[in-house]
Amino acid sequence: MSARQVAFSAPHAAAAQIGQALLEDGASAIDAMIAASAAISVVYPHMNSLGGDGFWLLQAPGENPVAIDACGFSAALATPEWYAGQGLDGVPARGGPAALCLGGTLDGWREARACAAEYDYPARPLGELVAPAAALARDGITVTASLAAASEKVQPELAEAAAYQAVFCPQGRPLAAGEPLANPGLARFLERVAAEGTESVYRGALATELSDWLASEGSPLRREDFAAYRARRVTPLTARLAGARVFNLPAPTQGIASLLILAIYDGWRRAHPSPSELEAVHALVEATKRAFTVRDAEVADPSRLSERWPGLLEPAALRRHVAAIDDSRASPWPRRAERGDTVWMGAVDREGCLVSFIQSIYWEFGAGVVHPDYGLSWNNRGLGFSRNPADRNALGPRRKPRHTLNPALALFDDGRRLAYGTMGGEGQPQTQAALFTRYHYGGEPLAEAIARGRWLLGRTWGDDSQDLKLEADLFPRLAPGLRAFGHSVREVPAHSELMGHAGAVCQAADGTVIAATDPRSDGAAPVGRAGDTA
């Protein structure tokens, strides 16, 4: 087989380089993504962890896209009554009781490799895949500005968290950009996973160790919860647009919101074939409001969806949303917003397998609970449950909370195939919409579509305001017009990390590949060739 173009996009260059090296050596995009998943948990520990969650969206040429739900469910003990018995009036933000959901990322690796086997992709040994991450953890990384800012931000909350302080504040203070940070315990954990397999984390010796540790910290998670968990394949949601079909993850993710924004905008654009930038952004913001209203009412554990769920992307529902958009007036806002720290990565291999992947620990450093021997942080995703017992997203045993995570994929009528996504909590669907509409409808190059100034309605990671934020390179052009429409607008610095870390990988029908990453991140998007292995 002749050499073919391969590419990897990640918000940290080290993860991108590790994934790309495997692709150029002939590994599958699935194996390359597992290696990068391990690596980015080391280099971006504030945004993700192997004690967190993951979602996969992948497509082999000629096959239907496949989605993998690798988010953890809540503990069997996780009920309002259990928390009341601990003297708590609900789920706290940090500490052991905040660690109430399993981390599904590592079982997602297992399910992704099962998909690869069905496609007859040769599998690399797990030890080979995690070795670069283990080396980074043992030898040390260079602290980025993003990691240093997160370390400073959480210090008041986690000042008394002894294991967190030992691992992530080794100098007795928050991290500083440019200094080294090693996590030898995480290297040991990765080596044990490589030796024993991911099954050990859920149904073996590591499961016993992790569940005993979490229980000792005050978590409701127990050994039985680990044993009962399985990542699973699910049917992706899809929407038809002019010239493309887009895919995303179903509940419990907010993938429905991402697709609704695009589908509503596509319907609106049919009546506005050549909109100005102001008109387009206004329509996208209004579509976002409608999509978020649907998301908040409908998204929950897959077992608790309403009878309305199957019709949310149907033409009749979309027409009602489009008709409700006033071209010259903003609809009422604000509403409660979601928070979340995340990493998105994408890849395409020599066989054309395309992967869109996202991984998260929820808030910066999750629950702030860190294993003293393994340097492993645990997620606080259970904060995504509603405190209202009548809400379909209410806390309950073995349920999955509503997720901000949602990797995206698009198949174009001309044969192009695009994996794209971003971190950024509430901003994920909006950044996806900005990236996709600029690229698809506006014809902008991927890198420009990602880099150019963005907007954000509501709150994203590290921010609490509910207004419409515009980056400084977009603000002078659009702010006057948006204010005239009734939007509450605020300027933020250009290339602000508030706007997320987007990325994309696209393969054309002829096999040509382009990739891009976000200048707001520390990322890279290398494109190369897989050598001849015949």
C-alpha cells in the first residue's frame, strides 16, 4: 500500500505529536487516539483525567458513523437521602462526596479497540500506546499558562486537599508557567493499566484499590459500581443540512443542542441565502437560545428521556424554531449555564478511519480528589445532576448526568469527511457552529474558521457571566448592530481561552488531508504520511 496522508489535531502539541507519530508508523486512528488520550491527561491535567469521561465518534470509509458513550454513571448509593445522611444538602463541588460518578474513559478504550478489531485494524500493544504518556509523567512536563491559571484559580478551594497539593503544588504554591511538573504516581498507574489491561480498573485489582480509596475519601462509589460499568456503543444523532450530514452524540450529551443550532440555522439560511456577518451571527445566537432551551428540558440519562425525544430533529420541529427567529430583535435571555473543562482531539489514519474524541474531568481538576500513590484525579461530573427531584435530570442511583461533552463529525455531499470539536462547556455547541458555518457556508479555510474572532452566549469554563461575549477582533464590527437588536454585548480579549480550544481534521474524497488547531490553545495539528508497510 502506498503512503497516505494522516493527521492529528490536539489542544496540546505533545499529545498531537504522540498521536501523529503512531499514525505515521501505520497505527490506526483509534490506537493513536488512545495514546493521545493518555498523554493529554498528563500534560493538561486541569482539563481532563483518566478518572474522567470520554466520548468517541468514528467513521471508517463506507461505513456508518459509530458513537461510543464512555461516561460513567452515578454510584448505587448516590441519592439525595444518602447525601442528607452525610450532613449535606446536596452534591458538593469538591471533595470525596463530589466524586459520585465513575470515570468511563478507560473502558472507552476497550470499546474503541473492539470497534477497531471489527474493522480488521491491527492493534498495537496497550503498553506501546501508553508508554509515551508514562514517560511524560515520570520525566515531567512544562507547565503551560493554561495549567498555571487553573492552578491559581482552584487554590482557595483545594488548599486543604493534601493529595492534590502534594501532586499538583509540589513547591507548596500554585503552579507557575514554564516550570517543570512530574507525576511519577500517574506513570505507575499507566504502567499497571498496560500490564493488567483496562479490565483491571473496573473488575480487577485496580478496581478494588480505586474503590477503597474513593470510599475512604467519602465518595459513595463502591467496588460493585466499578464492576457494573461498561462503555457502550450508541447510535449517533444526525441532521441533514444543505450539502452535508452532521453527526453528534445522543443523550446524556448536549449533542442535540449542537445539531439543533446547525439545523435551525440551515433552515433560516434557506430564506436568507446571502446573509451579512451580523445577520448570520444574530441568527446563530437566536438558534442557540432555542437549542439550549430544548437541551435543558430534554437531555438526561438515556433511560429517562421523554416521548418528545425522537421528534426533536424532525422537519416540523425545526420549522417551528426557524419561524420563531426575529431577524431584527433578540429573544429574552439569560438562563442557567453549564460549566466544564474538556479536551477535544481528532485524527485520520492511512485507511481513512476518522475519529472525533472528547475527554473531560468536568471542573478544573474535577473533585480535587487525587489518589496519593497514583496521582490520579477523579471527576466531579455528578454536579451535572439537577437538585430538583422532579427534574428528569435529577440525581439517582446508576444514572448519567447531563453532559456538556459532544464530539462532532460531518459527511459532505462532495466526499469530504470532517471531524471537529472543542472544549468549553456551554461554548461547545456555539464554537462548533461558528467553525462549521464559516467552513461550510462561508467557504473559509479550516484554520481561519477556527482562529477568527468568536462569540459566546452565556457562561463557559472559568466564567460566570450570562451576556453575549465577542472577542476583540469581532467586537467593533458586530457589537453596534447586535446591541441595536437588543443583545447584551461585552468585549473580551482576542483569542481568549474563554472561547474554547477548537480543532478539526478533514479528508477530501481524493484522500488529501487538512488539519487545524486553535491559537487559543497550546496545540498542534500535524499532517504527514504513513509509510509503506506492505
